Amino acid sequence: MFEPRVALASLSGESDAEWARAGADDAGAAFLGGIALDGDSRAAARELVERDRAEFLPEDPLAFVAAELDSLADAPVRPAVNVRSTTLAPVREAARLCADRDAILEVNAHCRQAELCAVGCGESLLRDTERLGEYVAAAAEEGADVSVKVRTEVEGVDLVETARAVESAGAEAVHVDAMDSEPVVRDVVEAVPDLFVIANNEVRDRESVREYLDYGADAVSVGRPSADPRVLRRVRDAVEEWFAESAGSEESNADEVSR
Ligand SMILES: Cc1cc2nc3c(=O)[nH]c(=O)nc-3n(C[C@H](O)[C@H](O)[C@H](O)COP(=O)(O)O)c2cc1C
């Protein structure tokens, strides 16, 4: 999906192409957005702005997505776009834009703000895996690599089931905000070994990186400190150290077997 195995995670209203470019030296992917694509999700985002949250509310969200992705065409980072929508058609269109630019389309099943959940976006999709699967399938049909951003600690939601559902709908990746339940990453990795698992929440240093990679995550992501180059460098170094060690131990295991 991307190298190095460090992603910049969406921060609504902040994570645009300029932000991605600023972090590109130490990240393999950058999740722009979240961007509200249709009328109802945009109305919810407007309500969030009214209570002082930063949101992207360009006049034409799909044109915005295309322009942001195009401006990253020469950047050394794989772009991704985190989307919210109450309807399938704009997800399809965004996925087509992503597919044409080798970008990842990420379905947001993560945001917990009441305004977004009330219109059926964000975290509410975790309770409606059928509809979540429809978004994933629609985006995958357009040829985009699809990721689904999820969070743990949502009552009545078993992320292992969610991960199985999105994989069978055609997702390539699941981006897990593990909150204070880090071992859920291991459960997801064991249940859906073919999904690319990006572990998120409080990834800041060697210890937090190693914890998630030891659980089997394929990559980690950084949200709140994603504009801090010291954090990104530290995380990248720790990720590369972990993968170098694991390649070394695989080699010595192979030597043992061949002897
Ligand atoms: C101000 C703010 C805005 C966010 N906006 C989004 C968003 O639009 N979409 C999304 O999937 N996650 C969003 N997140 C969640 C982050 O991507 C990330 O999952 C979370 O902050 C935990 O990671 P961290 O500990 O590295 O910050 C947002 C987080 C913050 C603090």
C-alpha cells in the first residue's frame, strides 16, 4: 500500500495537500480530509463549524478532491482521501478520482460527532455494516484501493466482524483508531490476515510503534502531531528499525531451516 509504513491521519480542516507535502519526507501515505461529499454530510459539517470545529467545506467537494490530489502528483507520498457521505453516488465519484491518481479512498466510519452520526455518517456506519459494505463495494468497483477508518470502544460493535465485512466488500485496508484498546489490532490482524492494517492512536515514539507492529499491524499512522517533524522522524525511524529486525530474524529462521 505504501512505504515507509507511516501514514499521516486525517485532521478535518487541516489535512490538505500542503499538510501532506510537509510530512512527506517521513510518511508513505497521507489521508487528506475528512471531506463531506453530499448535501446532508455537508450540512452536518456546517453545524460542526458553528461550534468551532475546523472542517473542509469547499464549494465543490469533488473538484476540491481532484485539485488536492493533482497538486500532490509529484510529492513522494501516496495520497488518500477520507470521505463522509450519506449517499453512494459521490463516494463512487471520489473513488474514480482516486483510482485515476493511484490514491486510496478511505470511507470514514470513525467520526463520532453527533451531527455526523445523526445523518448516518462516521461512527454510525459501524452499526450498519451492510451500508458500510455498500460504500466499500461502490468505491472498489471504481478501481480505487479502499481503506475503512474505524474506531474501537463503540458499544455493540465488534471490530473483528466489521473488518471481515469490509474485506468481503472489497476493502484493501482497515485503519484502526485503537483508542485505549490497543490489543484489538492483534484481533483484527488475526481475523483478516489479508487486510492491510494501519494502527492509529497515540503513535508517537519507539515504544508505541513497537507495540502496534508487534500486534501485527502493517503500518502505523499519526494524527494530532502530524505537523511535527520530530515526531514523524522518530516514528519513521522506529518503524524502519522494527521491519529491519523482523526481516533479519526471518532470514536467520530460513538459515536454520535450510541447514
Ligand atoms: C481535530 C481532529 C480532527 C479529526 N478529523 C478526522 C476526520 O475528519 N476523519 C477521520 O477519520 N479522523 C479524524 N480525526 C481522528 C485522527 O485521524 C486520529 O484517528 C486520532 O486523532 C487519533 O490519532 P492520534 O493519537 O495520532 O491523534 C480527527 C482528530 C482530530 C483531533
